[in-house]
Amino acid sequence: MLEIKNISIRLGGFELKDITLAASQGDYLTVLGLSGAGKTVLLEILAGLAKPDSGQILLNGKDITHESIQKRPIGLVYQDMALFPHMRVEQNIGYALKSQSLSREQKRQKIKELSTQTHCDHLLDRFPGTLSGGEAQRVALARTLAANPQVLLLDEPLASLDIQLRQELRQLLKTINQSGKTIIHVTHDPMEAATLSKKIAIIEKGELLQWGDPHEVFRNPVSEFVARFSGIKNIFLCQFSPHKQSNGLALGTTAQGMPVFVSQSPDRETAHLMIPGEDIILSPQQLNTSAINQYHGIIREIYSLPGGIEVVVEAEGEKIVVSITRRSLENLSLKPGDPIWLSFKATAVKIL
């Protein structure tokens, strides 16, 4: 188990502040954040390339905070791969085996196993300069795995790849993780994090905002930043009045005057509300339903996405994004310009 306890470091005007995380054996932890958030700095601290000003790193209960790079069973694959340009692929992969007490035949067999596992066994005689981005990334993975690290650190491993190569490498990373390898993967792409992770941590400006199960983080973000970064489209700043209550529900009003009933009790007069697009129902007529939030609007745009359809509805002066299936789109025969009713329950609305 890898435990990161209250890690802090100041680098010029940037500060990584009091980061606390944990990854169990076989976990896939994705650290998600914008450029400059501190993701790569955290990886460098874990790998031993940078020393924290305070805090601890424990691996299986042992404090490795001040261990040298060579003594840490942790492997780091940088975004630019950093392959040795003067060495063939076979030599690059075998470089980490030099410090291991293996015979020449054992090393050859190990290189064969690793290159087969990472699907680069047909590249062994090539030099790095002749490889595509996806090929180089596989070789870099094989070289890092040759040292048999307990924890594999990945710095934006899919960033420079096209869609097909990204899918192939995602599957490879899943396979490596399923073999029992603990992986910590940094990215700025929420979709990438959602498809790979067992745990997600979101960092902004050197601070850890939220971490945990991907479903919990994406469905229950703790702040406006986490919600927007998670891909939530419907976030509205609302004013609340303590005197405006209905059946135990709080009533807020958006900047454009749209009333929204909420089951939570806000602890302040102004708060951001989040309404998940998949919790909103579209219908040609007003529904007789327990969903107290109902609005009549006009469909402005319809987007086709890999996971389904997004319908943008203008109602009460606000634009609301609704997530539906392709079948629902066909059944309702929706098109831009159509009048539409949308509804959602007060319990679907979350106060950030």
C-alpha cells in the first residue's frame, strides 16, 4: 500500500499543499487536474526526483520519503518517454536489467516477455527515432516494467496519441493493472480518468480538492471547480431566502430568475446548484409527476456524443443540458426549435 501523508513543497511561486492520498495494492489511481496544478510535481516526489518540504511517503508501512531513486521500487514513465536514442529498443528495455543478477539468457527471456506483454516485440531491432508515438510509449512502459516496480507512475501517457492508439494503450494499461500492478496516472482528461480509474483525485493549484471512487466524485462533487472539471454542464448560481420554503424544500432563484426547488437546506444565501443532465426528463407535454421542478422551453441544440445525446433546452432564461439515449431521441422525434417540457426532482439538485 502506498500512503501519501501531508506532502508539501514550495517551488518558486508554486506550492503543493498538504496532499494526503492512498493507493492499495492493485489500485489504479488517476490524479486529475489542469496544466500547472501540480500533478507532475507529485509524481516526481513519489519517484524521488524531488524532496518534499514536509510530509511522508509510506510504502507497505515503510517510510521511503528520503530514500534514493535507486532504492525505491517505483517506476516513472514521463510524457516524452525519455528513451535512450542511441540504443535499440531491445537495449532500452534491457537497461534496467543490468543491475539484476541475471544470466544473458535470463535477460533475453525477460526482454522477450516484457516486449510481448507491451506489444512491442516486433520493434526490438529499431531505434527510438524510427518509432511512432504509440510504439515509443509501449517501449517506455516495457523499460520501466523491467525494473519490476511495485508502483508504476504515468505522466500523461495518452496525451500525444491519436484515438485508435489511445484505445489500444488504455487496454494495455488495464491489463497491466489487472496483473496486480499499482498504477498512479496523471492526466487533464476527465474521460480518460473515468475509463481507467478505481480511484480519482482532483488537484487544483497545488491543493487536493476531492478524491475517492470515480462514481462518487463525479456524481457528488464538493465544489464548482470539481463539478465543471468532471463535465457537469448544469451549474447555476442561486439566491436563497430563508422565508421561501415549500413542503420542506428550499427555493432558490438563478441569475436569470429560474426558480429551483432543492431538498437540501442551504447554509448560506448564495450557492451554486448542480443538476445532472441524466436526472432531467424531457416530454412533449407537462407531466403529472412528483418532480416539482418543471419548465416549458425550446430545444436550441442537439449534440451526438459517444455516450449518448445531449439536448440543450432554453427555459426560464437559462440554458439547460439534458442527457438522453439515442432511442429516446428517435422516440420523441426531437429537433432544434421544438417546444419541450423538462422536469427533475428536488432531490436531483445538489448544492455545491
